[in-house]
Amino acid sequence: MEEPKLNVYKETAKILRTLDNARDTPRTKAIFANIRNSINKDSSFNMDALAFVFQNIPEEFLGFNKNLNDYEKAILTAVQMYALHQQAKVESVLKLDYEEGERRQNLGDALKTVRDKEDDTKALDRRFNGMITSSNFEELSHHLRQMIKLLKAKSDAKVDYASLANDLYWFLKNQREGLKIKWSRSYYKSNKKERDDKNAK
């Protein structure tokens, strides 16, 4: 059966925008708590989070067997990372709105804001490289959680979690090399002002 050609970014953005616009309400805070509690747990133990995702994605995204399909897994993981990042934050951590012609950001862009503040980047680079060379989705998800916690503690950067969902989907479709290059390019890039500032020190 041919796989539906659906827009993971667009559908995830709808879910995230709905949550973000109501992030201060008791109902949404309860949803956030359920989603965070589902992190790193078997799907049979996180029915509240699964129910939220299942009722907010198109029917064509829904799987047919006992395991989460790639759509469900990618979107759920991105929403979990957003809920983890947003916890105890007053300002939204979500980036979805872009100026005309502006490049859509990825996780590497957000993590670069942490790297730019570090005098010695070796430890951070090692963690980043561990994440992008993950051999499977479970390993990637583990590294992602650690990096989002680090980002939350050390930067005010917003993250395009819909873009993350889209990237995770393609990782699950074995497009890992493209993801590695895209995130690395954003993470390691430097601009002229940064080079000048470092040279002036």
C-alpha cells in the first residue's frame, strides 16, 4: 500500500500552535505534564500523551498495528521535546513564524546559540556529535532529551519543533546522512562578526 504523502511539518505545527497559544491554561498545563511523563516510557504506559497526539493528527497518519508508525513516533517525540523545553518557562520556546525569505531553522541552529556562549566547546561538540551519529531512533531520542535540557538551561533560543518532527520522520525513513549534514552545518557555522569578536579578544 502506498504511503500517504502528508506534510509532517504542517500537521505538527498545528498541534504545537494550539498548545502554545493556550500554554498558560490549567488544561494545557495538565496536557504538558502528561506529555512530559510519557518521555522515555513504553507506549503502553503513556496513553494520555498518545491519545492527545492521535486525536490531533490526520487519520491518514494513524498506524494499523501494535507499534507506533513513523508519523506517530516523529510527531510524538517532537511534542515531548517541546513540552520538556517549555516547562517552567514563561515565554514561549516555540519558533514557527518566519519572515518572508527567511530560512527555516533546525535543531542545529538552536544548539549553536549554546555553542556560541562556550569558551571551550569540546564537551558540547562531543555530545552533539554523539547525537547526530545515533545508530537508531531510541539512541537519538535519548541524546535529544539531554540536548534540549542543556538548551533550556543555557539559552533563550526558540526551537522550530515542527521542523524537528519533520527531521525525525526522515531519520526514521533512513535519511540519516541528510539530517547529520543539515544539523551540523547549522551548528558549526560561524559568521564574520563572531570571527572578528574572537580575534579581537
